[in-house]
Amino acid sequence: MKNKIKSLSIVGMAKNVGKTVTLNYLIEEAAGRGMVLGLTSAGRDGERKDVVYGTRKPGIWVHEGSLIATARKYIVKSQAGIEVIYNTEINTPMGEVIIGRVRESGEIELAGPGPSSGIKQVIDLMEEFGGQLVLVDGALDRASSAAPTVTEGTILATGAVLGHSIETIIEKTRLRVELFRLKTVDDEKVKQMAFKVIEEGKTGIITDTGLKTLNQGSVLLSGKEISSLIDESTRAVVISGAVTDRFMKDLINVPHLKDAYIIVKDGIKIFPDVMTYKQLKRKGVEFRVLDPINLLALTVNPCSPYGYNFDPDEFLERIGSAIGSVPVYDVVLGKGVNVLEARS
């Protein structure tokens, strides 16, 4: 709020990383300050039992006066008392998304729009109805909520479920943080050409002499096919869709790519394995984005549903030390690392 942020996504790197605990913490903190919250989800969340692990999950508690955007069926079955104030006509597998105002506090399941356009629409509506801060529950496999064109800031949740060693968890988390914080394209001419390619949903090669847009369907070309088009005049390769690990493996030995950028819309679109990304970086390959993500903080969960846990203080300190200037919090422990450095 100090930075005038009105919409915030909470994105989990996996299930059981403490994303809902982080969401509930923010809800309580906002309620304690008398703020009118808006709440929605990129997909479904708030269910009482994890469908994968069969473990009990924390519910999402909403306070009187809050605004919610969720599928109609979850308003009907909610423990909270909800007054319907707007029908969005946005359809989901769980029914139409409804904007409601909480008249009686209680738990609720959230099932919001999947596409980023729908999420943005309900954010705008809740702001119109008086929401001072809209929280969007997301996940890495539905991270459209973190797109900078959708929410103004993002909190990333990580945890013990990502690996059996802290070193493994740090590597995976550090990579995702780096991708979320990729720099934008500096050259305005290159940026405009890249924007055109991505708007058209295609793949493009930017050279010293201009832009070559590949034919319809070329976004499905393999990395090897695109590699054959890269030469010493290539300044950037623009990808409108997702950049997969297999695609990046094909690019590792391309001779002239080290002198060019790979440009994507934002860091959500890149899904590499840690080792593949390291190999590309060693080759001098760099990624750039059109829309940088405003990553505000990281939250950690030292407990895994697989039955192993880490010492909470050590887990927080080690991840905080590895991540650097991004504030890292354990909201259950009530501690943060790098908080002062990030504010300075």
C-alpha cells in the first residue's frame, strides 16, 4: 500500500508451499488495518482437502465487508454470508464468476477466471466496488495472475515440498526468482518489433536489417528449426508462447545466440530445468522480457507433506541468504530476512 499497489498475486511454486497460509496472513493483516479487500483465484483454491496428497488444507477466511469473485456454486455452499452484487458473465468449469460482498465472516472456496483477461476484469470490477487491495490466489501452473498486465505486484511462495535438501530447494527457488526478475528490453526499436511479434502470437528473428516473422504455426517449431535461422546478424529471438526446457536444450550449441537475446512477454513464460538454464547462461545466452514482474517478496514453508521437515529458523535464514535483496518471510514463524535491504 505504501507503494500504491492495488492488486497483488500470491503464486505458489508447487502445492503445499504455504500459499494459502500466506494469503490468510495478508487477509488478517489487511483486516486489522480496516482495509476493504477483494479476493479471487486464478482457478480453484480454498478446498478443504488436497486432491493430490489427501491432506487437510487451511481454508480461506473472509471478513465482513470484503469483496470476492468466485463461481456461483461456491457462494451457495460457502460458510460465509455473501451478497451477490454483480454477474460477470465469465464462465468457468464451476459456473459463472460472481462478484459478492461478505455480509457475514466465514470460510469460502475461490474459483475465479483462468485466463489473464478474466482475472484483470474481476480485479477492475472489485476496485470499482470499493476494493482497496485485490489479492489473487495463483500457482506456477496458472501463474497468469502474476503477469504485470494483470496484477501490480507478486509474492512467490516456496517450501520444503520442492526437494529433500535445502540446497535443491534453494536452486529451484533462486531460478524462479531470477526469471521473475528478468530485465526488460532496453533498445526501443527492438522492443517495438518484439511487441508486434508477441501480439500476433508468432515467433520472430530480429536482425541488424529488420524483423523476420516466421509463418503461421511457427510458434510450434522446435528449437532446432529456429536455430537454423540464427546467424551473426541476429540480435534477438522473440517467442510469443512458453519457452520449454526441451526448446532451450536445442539452443545450447547455437554459435551466434550468445550475441543475441531471447525475448518473451514476461518471466512466467519460461520453464527450464535448473541445469539447462545454467548451461545457457554459461554460453552467454540472456533472456529479456517486455513486461517485468514486480516481485515484492518470497514466503517459505519448512514443512513437507511427504513427512520430512526442516528447522524453520535455518530454512528461513539459508533461503534468505541465497536469494539476496528480495525480502523472505516465514509468516508462521513471524520473521523476515532481507527486509531492510529491500526497502533501502
